[in-house]
Amino acid sequence: MDASVHTALPDGVEPAELLARNVRLGARVWAASVGFFFVAFFFAFLYLRALDTNGLWRGWPHHHPTPSMGFGVAILVCVLASAAVARAAAMLEPTRRRVGAIAALLLSLAAVALQCAQFSSLGFGPTDAGYASVFVGWTGLFALFLLGTAYWLATVVADVSGDGASPAFQAAAIEAVSFVLIVLAGIEIAAFILLYLVV
Amino acid sequence: MSATAIPVVRRPVWRRLIGFNMLTGLVLGIAGWFLGAWVGGQIAVGHDYLLGTDQNDVGAFVGYLFAVIGWLVGLGFANYPIGRLLGRPPTLRHHELGGWTRYFRLCTDHKVVGIQYLFGVGIFFFIGGLNAMLMRTELLRPIEKAWPSGQYLTLVGLHGTMMIMMTSAFILGPFGNYFVPLMIGARRMAFPRVEALTFWLTPAAGLILMSAIAFGGLPFGWTGYAPLAVEGRGGVDAYVTAFILIAISLTLVGLNLLVTIVTMRAPGMTWTRLPIFVWGVLATSVLMALAAPVLVATMTMVLMDRAANTSYFLASAGGSPYLYENLFWFFGHPEVYILALPGFGIVLEILPVFTRKPLWGYRLAVAGMVGVMLLSFMVWQHHLFVSGMNAGLRPFYMLTTELISIPTGFIFLNAMGTLWRAQIRFTVPMLFALAFFFNFLIGGLSGVFLSDVPSDVTTHGSYFVMAHFHYTIMGGLVFAFFGAVYYWLPKMLGVVLNETLAKIHFWLMFVFFNLTFMPLFAAGFLGMPRRVSAYAPHLQVLNDFVSVSAFVLGFSMLVFLANLVWSLVFARIPAAENPWASRGLEWQVPTPVPVENFERIPVIRSGPYEYGVPNAPAVADFTPAALPAAGS
């Protein structure tokens, strides 16, 4: 381990290399935590679907919730594109990171906005039995996590737009947030397959 | 090394009350609760399904949400995130200098956070203990006497939930935060603001949980099984919110400690030189980071079932209460090891110091902890043996549960090997460490009965289970906690605790702990069910004996409190820098520990347990010429 990494600076700002390493590893652990959070919904989907208690998994008789495939595809595309663009931005020259980070941020926010729009015209509600419960919970909380990640992206945009954070930290931060977005994209793919295709 | 002087800014007391601190947090939290309850009511007005319950759960949850936001804003947690959004550079420090007011506000010094945890969690531990005293008072008679059964059940639920919530952070909160950076040669935690946040969520959770009393109480124990959790009165909203907050806190504690240990070790602090306590913390951190999010998700599902009328857990609408049991115990069993693993770390940390011998089988101990960590994710269904689970799954979970006794046995082997032919110093920390092994052995052996399907079927839901987990959690974790308190408090608070009072505390606690819980195995075998205040008349003598023992056990805690107050407020005998002659890195720094911990980052030269090893080098070089000083 490089000993110089541990030297504190007079104003309390830690060495950029140490901050960068912490952010990178922290993002990976956070991504694992987020993954386990959604494992609960993944399990709930499989468990309730398999049990089909009282034949109510797909909703009440004569009312089977069917979410809009158009919204589902649009949200999926936005999340995947956001992750891909953020990853690409992490690999770009420092001078070009800003554009990539802003694009990734806008795509994330678009996905959240689309989710809100879908909720406003869903055609069913959380009370429509098993599948509807899992759908509303999984997609709603996913949007919340995406919004939190969008905040993180916004701080990255602020960093690359100004001169407050060191280049090493900027690079680590965008790499870290792109990693979390990739994991979220994976979760969104699973959600799309289960909630829209398998049902 | 020399201590870094802490400049204290003197301001009038009234001026110190204004600003971002606990008082502001309380005011904004209370205002937030009222505002949130009103907003929640407005949200519910337009949605029939939100109003489809007999109480305003939406208002309750939004009230709690706004209260927590107000609490955190008042403490100053919103300032940095907003600043970052405006392009301010990332920093790790906030209010690390100053006097006693540091302890009542957001402070990023890991030592301040450790002490905040020690007192904060300690207060809730005593409240949980008082609940236990009230329960034992009720159980002096076989029929309902002091409280109706509903209130008794609320007491049981509050006691269990508060103890589980608070003891989860009982060791990692105070000692993990305070000592891990010192033990690995770091100046701070990886994410100091997150560290502070994890603490300040804890009192919010505790207060919200206690508010359950005002909203109809709890109809269950700490496990909060559905459908009771979905259909219970408003107190359940408090239970759900408190558990979500604690689970978020646990996740972040795990993340922070994990990253700190991996990235911030001093040069020369290789994995094989890592103190065994830090290994225990590392294993626990993994469990926290992965298991606690599942609890957040589970409690969020309960929240949605209650407030939005979803049906995750209601069979009448396509859900299943078994889903709750599975998800809860997927967190709940690793939680048991979240409680146990730091205890293992502490007692193995203490043993070599007071036997003056190297820790026997260091790598075996590490393997044991990692083994427990991995296996703990594969055993949760043993809690469902009598819940109607698929009978074909029982042997698998019985086997995995029994397997976990093997890595746990490693820890006992380490202890026996270290104690073998040692010249033991029977100091108070050592007494608590030895008592840990005695108690945990009984807890572990009784656990085998519960992992075995035939015997579990007959003992499930009885006082046998209650006695078992109190032997592991109180007999294990709480004894390890007090061992750590007596071992590390001289470094944390800079004063020596009175040894006579400490020994009185130990013997009272050890003897009456066993007199309280040993008879409960018999009560369980005799058919006494948990969580019920009425019992068969022929069990009264046994229960009276247990109640009296429990009261003395509770009194032993007062002896500890008296010792703490006496030593801290009145006697104030300064502690030596290294009173136990320990090789631990944390004992090589001055008392009180400087804000920067180390004037220069040390270079680690040898392991921490090389007691009696001829020509063993000093544990660290504190003046490596190549490394610049702090602030230079």
C-alpha cells in the first residue's frame, strides 16, 4: 500500500487518490446492497406467482392488471442508455466527461419521469392483488433509487463543471456512479422480463 | 508522539444552542411530524384505497418521514449534499474541533461518533431492560395482574425490538467506529458523514419506536409477523418506520466499515496482521451490507400493505404471510451473527492481552468468522420448521444450521488454545471474556436442539427458545460488550473505572444472568409458551425465582451505571496511555486520542499478538522518516 496516500492535507481535504479509492469501492458495496434490496422483490414475484394464493396472483376476477408495454420499453431504454452513456463518459477524456455526465443524468431523470407518467395512467392500482402489488412496489422503489443516483450524477456534473474536485476524484466519481447505474440497469432488465414478459 | 491540542472556541451557552444541533433537530423533527401527518391526510383524501383502512396510516408514515427529514436537516445533514450540488469540493471533515457541543451535533470525528453511539445506544438498552423488568413483574403471578395481555404483548414487542435494533449496533457502533481506524492505522473512516448519519438515525428510530405506545401498541414480539403486522393498530406504523431506519443505518455502517478496512489500512498492515476484532468487524460488515437491505425491502412491503393496501402478505388478496416469514428471516438469521461476530472479535482480542500469549490459531479464527458469515445466509428456513414449510427442505436447513457449529467451534478452539498453560490475569475485561465462552457454550449447545427438526417441533415457541437466544445474545454479545467497555473505556474517556465496583457488577451479572435464564430452559420443556402473560399455576415457583433473579440482574446494571458516573464525574482518575500493556495499535496513541489520531501514519512492523515472542519487533514505527506529518 502506498503510504503517501494517508497523508492528510492542512485544510482537511483528504488526498484525492484515497477519496477516489473509497468512492470506487463504496460504489461497489452500495451496488451489492441495492442488489440485495431488489432480491426481496424478485423473491416476492416468484413466491407469490408460484403460490397463486386463492387464484389472485393476476388480479381479481375479470380485472387483470396489464401495464403499458410502451412505457416499459421506454423506461428500460432510458435506464440502459443512461448506464451506457455514464460508462462511456467515465472512459472519455476529462474535457469531454461533462457532456456524457449530463446526458446520463438527463436519461436517468427521463426514466423517472416516464415511471411517474406510467403511474398516472396505469389502469390498475396497488390494491389489485399479488402481481399489482409487486409491480407497483418494484417499479416505484426502482424509480426512487434511480432518482437518488441521478442526484449523485448531478454532483458529478457539478464537479466536472467546476474546479473544486481534483481530476482523480472526478474520474473515480463518474466511474463509481456508472457502476451503480450498470447494476441498476441489470435490475431493470430483470424487472422488465418478469413484470412485462413473464407476468 | 505528542497529543494535538484541540482549540476550544468559547461562546455563550445560549449561542451554542442556536444552529445545526440536536435541539434544532428535535424542534424541526416535531414540526415535521405534524406537517407530515397533515400532508399525509391530504394525500389520502383523493384515493379511496388509501382510506380503505380504519386509521390514517398514510398520515402516520408521511408524518414519520417528515419528522426524520426535519431531524436530519436540523442536525445539518442537508448542508453538505446541497453544497456538493452547487459544486463545492468533496471534504471529509465537519465540526471535528470544539468542546462538548461536538457530541450533540453532526461531527465527523470517528471517536466522537463512537462515544455518541456508546451513550445513545446505552440509553435505549436501559429502556429495553426496564421493559424486561416490567415483564418479569407481570410474570410473578400466573394470571393477569399488572397489565392486560395486550399491554403485556406491547411490552414484549418493545423490549425485543428495541434490544435487537440497538444491540445490532452495540459493538460496531461504539467500538467499531472508535477503534477500527485506530487499529488499522487510519486517521478517519472512509465516509465520515455517512458514519455520523448512521448514529443520528438511531435515536430517531428509538424515539419513533417508543411512540408506538401512544398509537395502540404492538400486537406481536420483535418479529412482527404478518398478517398481524398488516392489520395491527397504529403502533405498527412506528415499528415499521423504526425498523426501516435502523436497517438503513446498519447497511451504511457495514458499507463504511468495509470500505475503511479495505482501503485505509496503514502501510504494513497486511491481512495477516489485522487485529482479530477488525476481522470480526469485517465479517459483520458484509452481513450488514447484504442482509439489512432485505429488511428495508420487507418493511417497505409491510408499509405498502398498511398504507396503500397492497397485498404482499394478505392471503385474502393474493399475498402470503409465509412470504414475510421468508424475507424477514433471510435478514433475521444473519442478524443473529451480526450480533455474535463482533463479540467473537472482542473476546479473542482480549484473551492474548491477559494471557500474555499469542492468539492461538489466528488463521483458524479468521476462517471461523468468514465461515459463520457465509453459512449464515443459508440457514434462515430453520425458523420456519413448524410454519408449514415444504417438508423436503427441512433436512437441508437442519444440516446447514448444524454445520454452522463447526466454524463457531473454531472460535472456542482459539480460546482454549490461548488459555492453555497461560498465566491468566483475571482483570474485569478478562472475566467478562471468560464468561462469554461459558454462556455462549450453553447458548450454542441449546441451539443444536432447535436446529434439529424433531426437537424443534416440541420446543418451538416455548421459553426454551427464549432461554437459548438470551444465552447467545445477552450471554454472548452483552458480556462481550461489557468486556469491551472495561477494556477500552480508559482509552475512550480517559478515566479509570473503579475496579471493586466493576467486579461486583461482573459477579452479580454473571451469577444472576445464569439464575435468570437457566430455569427458563426447564420452563420451556414444561410447556410454557412465549409472549403470554398467563401460565400454568404449577410454574409459579419457577417464574418467581426467575423474576427475582432478573431483578438482581437489572440491579447489576445500576452498579455499572453508578461506577460509570462515579468514575467519570467524581473520581476522575486519569487513565494511563496503555494500562493493560497491550500491543494493540490503539493503545500506542496518547490519551485522549488526538483529533488526527496519528501525528504521522505509522508503518506496521509486526502483528498485534506477539506476546512473549523473543525479539518480536515493536508493533509499529511511528516516526517513519519518509512520511510527512499531519498538517505539514
